[in-house]
Amino acid sequence: MRPARDDDLLPLHAIFSDPETMRYWDRPANTDIAQTRAFLDAFMKADPTTRYEFILDLDGKCVGKAGVWDKPEVGFILNRAHWGKGLVREAMEAILPGAFAAFPDCEALTAEVDPRNTRSCRLLEVLGFVIERIGKQDFLYGGTEWCDTAYYRLPRPAIQPPGVMR
């Protein structure tokens, strides 16, 4: 995991322009690299009081991103070629304690997921998130499809792991 860099543009565009990868994201796949450039620019200028996210780096190349993108909401996305390898789980296991340390006033982290995205739902549950409710037809995807939303929550741990300052 590392901060974003300018040379992440093409790998991120490969992710954000793939319709299958973007199927359950908050918007359809990018059709223009300028959309990805705008995302990357915002990522690199993120406000540390509301964001704690990282590029997922594998062998020196960006393969995704993960972290708190809008305090207290977590999010992650990974190049489809790397699905099922445990990379996001490994990253999130490192990120979550750091996020609670970075945001001492945050009582819980949250996540919103299309419940059809079973891989992401399963990952959140493995990480300790608990589903609070499912909103029915409460998200308009791409301006054309109403979707359900699963709302997850991870309370702040009562005891911080060793080595994490609060």
C-alpha cells in the first residue's frame, strides 16, 4: 500500500473503464481517461481529516485502491485480474486499525454495498462488519437502474491492537 502517484493513471483507468469491475461501483465504467484523471487528481489531493486510503501496489504496479474515502465510509476496488487472491482482505486488515487511529472521534466505520456483490459482502463480514439493514431500491445506478443497498457497520474496537496509537 502506498500513496497515489501520477503513474497510476493508466492502471486505474484499466480498472475504472472495465464494465465488469465497475458493475457494483457507485457509477458505471469510465468512458474517457479524463474521468479517471479527475479521480486520481482528487485522490492525490485528499483531505487527511476525512480520507485514509491507499493505492494497492503489487510488484510496483497499481492494482486497486482501498481505505476510508469519505469518513467514516470504507471502499475498495481491485483490478479483475487479481480477484480472489486475498489482496483486498490483506490491505483492509492493515487499513482498519490505522483508520481508527487516524480518526479518534470515529465510533464506527461503515460501508454501502449492492447486496448482489456477494464477494464484497463476504469480505466485509470476514473483516468484522455487520449488516445493519438493506435499503430497497434506494440507489439509482447509472441513471437507469434502481438497486438495493446493504448498509454495514464496524464499531471501533474496545482494545486497540498492539502498536496502534490512539
